[in-house]
Amino acid sequence: MYAKLYSASVLGINGLIVEVEVDISHGLPMFDIVGLPDSAVREARERVRAALKNSEVTFPLQRITTNLAPADIKKEGSGFDLAIALGVLIASGQLVVEGLEKTLLVGELALDGTLRPLSGVLPMVMEAKAHDFSSVMLPSANAQEGALVEGMKVIPVQSLRQAISYFRKEWTPSELPMTNQSDSEDRSTVDFSDVQGQHHVKRAMEVAAAGGHNILMIGPPGSGKTMLARRLPTILPAMDHQESLEVTKIYSIAGLTAHRGQLVTERPFRSPHHTISQAGLVGGGTIPKPGEVSLAHRGVLFLDELTEFSKSALEVLRQPLEDREVTLGRARAVFTFPSDFMLICSLNPCPCGFFGYDEDRSCTCTPYQVQRYRSKISGPLLDRMDIHIEVPRVDYKTLSSRAPSESSEKIRQRVNRARKVQLARFRGSKTLCNSTMNVQEIRKYCRLDPDSRELLKQSFDTLGLSARAHDRILKVARTIADLSGKAEIELEHVAEAIQYRTFDRKFWE
């Protein structure tokens, strides 16, 4: 007596279709699960046994062998329960079902037979569609999430008993109710109009948003670095449907969707604590899960007090910043997670925070302490920051001013115009904005006139810039030109871009 059904798991960032084979033979009562299951999968034996008993069907007292194929890939999670339970019923002759080869079965069983919601349903259903499955049976709480994938018939069930009734044609699920397919954090109270003064910092953030550039802010405590960083997402262009699906897929795997079945439409803003581990930042585990750099995909990763992060955690940022993805190797597989984000960092000029920035409070740090503090940021990481900007303290007169400050919406309009220019420029390529230009594109779109080349040459020698910093100046200059509506990069654009590299190597010596 044999049955074969299909279930799914999550492997890295994608779904994994798993064949669930159930064989029942004569012998001593035994229930084995093979195919590299983890602890949660092995425990399915007890959940399935209790769920079948409490669903008024018979658990066969025979030798039951369940195989999860492909057997060379480790399986984790509790989503195989529903397929295993139905496989036992079919193999034992208690349920007769035909045409299950195009139906995906996913769900965790409680001991009373009810189905509990799962994380990662969206990538599972997307993988099922890619494999030409026509329908998917899910816990009711996950039904809206599965319905985000167009062209898939979703069968929502609340219990194993209900699933059995469906296959016996004794019950038909009702249609899924229409919902507002968005999972957006209300940021209406966060706006750049709240920020008084700091006009040069706002300008730098506008340039960063327009070109997707990374930005480093340095200034004394209380100067507004965190306040400014938290308002950056309000001036970024809105995500399109494909980007929303990418972000929702990652958040579904991490179990962070506030309401299952709703798209994440606001760009992510992630601000991990400085005690975060290397694995927490880029992802990790036996079967790796996405880290903060992936949760910030298509959005912003903000590292406050950059020098407080461990050096090992900061150094692993190099690959995601350069390649826009994270590659994690394990014994049995290599996993790749998307990590196309803007990095915003802030730090104080020294351990006490007042070196060179406050006339009223003198710095109490020794030169060695200042040098040691700044050396925590390596040259290669600093090179990958496109824009460096000083954030001085704001005086009382500016803070108490009633003069209106420019709103996020006005800045966003200029950013959108610049992004449209870039989309038209890079049409047909994988490049979406100036910050991700490759060497060939830099040569093609960042040509300089003689005066601009001479200015850049002098700055290169004076600041001791690296080749990577040279390219990033050109990218930022291209963005400034786009904001100005200019087709060619002019001297003033290069001059402004050079001003954003004042923290280069000589600053840290």
C-alpha cells in the first residue's frame, strides 16, 4: 500500500518542492520518517498520530515508512504534517483521491487536528507555480498569502477533518474574501519637515536617495543623525509590484509579515543593535535564514554608532555592498540571498563624541583613543560609502525657528524625476540606478570635461583616494547632474561630489 503526495519547504530564499512517499506494510507497528528530516520533521510522527485519532479516522497499526525526496537535501519545519497525514490515509485505503500530482499540501497539525499557520508560504507557492502545480491546500490563516501568486487555486482548510471532507467531496471551501493587499507601516508622522536646519545634510540625503548611494554621517551626540536617517525612506521612490513581492517573500520566510497575505509596499528600514552577530547581519544557520542585509532588501539598512559594531560583523558587509547579494556556503549546498539595500551609517568623531565639533565641551579623549576608535572602520569598508557628510550640532536659534522646512513629499518628487532619468538610461540592463553602474557604464555615462578631470586629479592626489573612491565620485557626480536635469556632468557636479569624500583615508590617520 503506497501513496505519493507533494509538499514544500523553504531552502534559502526559495521554496523546495518535496515528494512525500508513504508506504504501509505488514510488520510490527512502527512509524519512520526518512529523507534527512530535522527534529521538527521527525516529531511529525507524534503530531500526525494524535491528529488522525482526534479527527475520527484510524491510525493503522502497521509498519509505516515515509520518505521525503529528494533525500540528499536536509528538510526542516513542520509544514509536511498535512501531506504525511493524508498520505497515511490514502495508503491505508481510508481515503481515495485521484489527481493529487498537481496539488501542493502544506500545513502544520495540532494534536486535535487543526492546522496552524506557517512562515515562508509565499516562496513555497511561487515555487509550486514554477513547477506547473495548479492548486495548493493551505491553513486558512495562510490562504491570503498563497493567493498573492496569480494563477494558483488556493484551498483554505482549518483542520485535517475539513481536508478529508474536501477530498471526499463532502465540503467546498468558500471564496477568499478580498483584502487590501498591503502591509505598510504608517510613517505619516515621520517627515523631513520635522528637521530644522541641517540643509547640507538633507541635500546629501537627497543625492543618496536619487542614486541609491550609501552614506556615512559623523557628528557629536544629539546632532540629529538618527532622526535624519529614519526619514530617508520617506523620500525614496515607491516600490513596484515586483519589488513588493521580493520583499514580502523574504519577510514571509523570516515570519515578519504583520498580516499574512498582504504585500509589503513600504521600503524596509532595518536598524539592528550594535551587539548583532555576524550571522544575524548576513544570515546563518544549518539551513541559513536571511539576515538584516536581506531584510533590508530594496530598502535601508541603518547602522547607528558604527564603531560599536564588532569588526568581524562590519567586514562581512563588503560582499553584499559590492555584489548586492550574500552567498553562504554549507556542506551540502550554497545559498544566495538578495541584499540590494542602501547603507546608512552614523558615528561620533571620538569615544566621548566632541572631538572638533563642540566649542563649549572639550574632548576628553587622548589621541591614541581617537585613533583606535576610528581604526575600527577599515579602509575597504570606508571606500564603499559613496557619501560622507558632517552633521554638526544645531544651535538654539535654529531649533526654535518657526520657519517651514521642506517636506519629504517635495524632495521625493525631485528624487523620482532623477530615478526616471536613470531607468531610461539603463533600460535593457540589470542596472537600476547610478550606484550600481559597472566599469563600462561609468566610462560611457560619466565622461568629464578637461576642467572637471583636472579638479578630480588634484583631489585624488590630495585626499589619497583609492580607485574605488574615484569611481564612486563619478557615480555621485552623475546623480547630482541627474537631479539638476543636466545630460552631461559639469564642474560644479564634480566639486559637490568631491565634498562628499572629505572623510577619506587622511581623515582617519
